[in-house]
Amino acid sequence: MKTQLLQKFEMPNGFRGRNKFIVQAWWVIQSSLFTLSPQFMYSWRSFLLRLFGAEIGKGVIIRPSVRITYPWKLRIGDYSWIGDEVCLYTLGEIEIGSNTVISQKCYICTGSHEYTSEAFDIYAQKITIKDQAWLATDVFVAPGVSIGEGTVVGARSSVFNDLPEGMICIGNPAKPLRKRDSNETRTKKP
């Protein structure tokens, strides 16, 4: 078994992307002005994120309970929705396309630790979620993953590998089930 000695851990220079004062300022703003803002103040939250370097498109809906580690590593396209209690763990870059939905309680995780390293080295890898994708409730996305345009990821799925475009994917790990059919409708029968 490999020895894990956390006293040897060192944060790589520049890993956070900003100095510690900017990082702390964001965390204070996020805990107050962002989180405590009324639900309907989507433009206000987008303004705060832009103020800290995020690229946020027009008409984006971000709920007040969303958590974003480093906004300067975040890009969201036009008319996308980010639901309640979503965690955008931006140790690395997260790029979310336009008309994309990240539903409540999803965890988009760009970073982890090298478990074979004695010092438990940290790393980050970009996540890309393309236009018109939908991540249903409580989806986990691992570092380095790309989710294709128009892809649906089913509730409580875990995504550890790239997913192709235009598919419905489910499971742990998530795998393509079938094509997303734009002519299909889901309605409850009486």
C-alpha cells in the first residue's frame, strides 16, 4: 500500500488563478450578496460573477444556492439554467454551452488528488458541457469530461467518461441508452 503523508502536500503556484485576497473576497461575496439575494435576481448574480471574471451569457438563470469555487474559471453560454444547490467546483475550467440545463444538486467536479502520490498532489482538468445538454437531478461529472451537444444525462448518474452528442445517458457510470428524439414527447397518461 502506498503511504499518504499529507504534511507533504503543497498547493501548486497559481493553482487558484487569483491571489488569496481575491479568493477570500469572492467567498465573502458569495456567502452574502450572492447567496442572500432574492431568487428572481438572476441579473444581479450574473453581475457578481462577471465582476470576478466569469463569462456569463445573456438570459442565464443561476439560483442563489449555487456554489462556485473560482468564478474566473467559469464560462456559461446564453439562456442556460443552473439549478438549486448545484456545485460548480471550478478548480479547473468549466465551460457550459448555451440553452443548457444543470438541474438541482448536480456536482461538476474539475479537480481531485493523485492517490498514488505520497504528497496527495492536487490536479484539475477542464469540463465541457455543450449546447442544449440537460443534466437531470443530482448528476456527478468527473474531471476532464466532455458532454456532447443535446445530450441528456439521467438523474443520479455519474459521468466519468465523455458522452456523445444527442444521446440519453444513464447509470453509474453513465452510458448512452438511446438517441434523444426531438419528436418524442413524454406525457403522463390519465
